[in-house]
Amino acid sequence: MKRIATICARKDSKGLPGKNKLLLNGLPLFGLAIRQAKMSSYFSEVVVSTNDPDILNDSMKFGADLIIERPSVLSTDTAGKPATILHAFIESERYFNTKYDTVVDLDVTSPLRVSEDICGAINLLEEKKVCSVVTACDSHRNPYFNLLELNDSNHAKLTKETFSPVLSRQEAPKCFDMNAAVHVWNATDLKSNPVILYPNTLIYKMPAERSWDIDSFFDYEIVKFLYEKQFG
């Protein structure tokens, strides 16, 4: 099996500017993602897609095999992540003159994953021969029980209502939070239909303590605490 890891790090973030370059134990998040991919020993190549000049200049020192300057059409707030990954994947096949069987994206802002998570998600996809695998953890809130939205009258209602009310958390259908730590695709399926979820997508379950994603400074402070606790 030939596998490629993509590390996608867009320059601008409205929620937390410069978040892809935040430091954990002295390493920028994009550098940590590259090293995690390398340490797994599962990938033929590790490539970085970015429009950030600093990341373009520094990714090689952390072990990236190829740096792809992301086109402006894929660098907007509305650009979809699968399209960016597909672009990096196709450009890499062209550059290395090879074909990949499996495409894996490691989100820069989900740094608490370990090699076990990366390899486990890949093994699940390749053994079950499905289109994609996503990593997720047990959901803290449940749309059948305590996750709310507003109706047309601006009144609260459950996000997913059932014919018979769910009266306890234990009775609610099992739900999961996608944590963005690892996304795995069969390369052929990604090329033909670049989406995250397919009819046969499987979940590789991760523990909550490795599932925190950085979208705000508050998230960053929590991840720093968990990272130091986990890795010292």
C-alpha cells in the first residue's frame, strides 16, 4: 500500500489568527503534525498545503517531503477541506510520478492524537475496504436529549426529535463528535467524490482526552494542559 499524508494549514483564521503556528512544547502546530505523520512510519510521503509564507518556508525542516502553495480559490473561508486535500493529493501524484492507495489528512489543530490513532484509522479503512474513515469520540451533548436549536418562533427545541420523548441520556441513541484528528480515504473514492462522509464511512473511536480541537484561545489553553499531562 502506498499512503500519503496531507497537512493543510491555511494562513487566515478569523476565530484564532495564526492558530496553525501556535506552539506546543516549543513546536508550531504544523510542525508537530508533520512529525506525527513521520513518526507513524505509515506514509510514503508527507506533504504540506498552505498559503502561509512562514509555513511554506519552514515545513521542510520538520520533515515534509513536498510543500504545495495552495491556490487562492482554496484559501478562502468557504473553501471545503476535501477539495484542498484532493488538490494536494493530485499535485503530489504528479510531482512524485506515483499513484497512492490511501490518502490521510492530519488536521493541524488536533495535535493530541498519537501514532496508535493514525495507524488504527488507516488499518480500519484498508481492512474493511470502505471509502473513508473518520476519527471521533463519544459526544458530550446528544441531539436527541440535550442539544438544542431554535425554531421559527425563536423558541428552543431538541435538534432531533423522536416520536417518543427520550427521558434520559442513557436512552438516547449513541452519538459521536468528529474530532478532525485523522481523516482517511480510499484514493480512488476521494478522486471520484471528494467528500468526508460516504454511505459506508466508518468511525475510529478515540478517547475524549485526545480529541480536543483548537478553534479558540480557550481551546488552546486546554490543549496545552492536556498535551503537557500526556506527553510531559
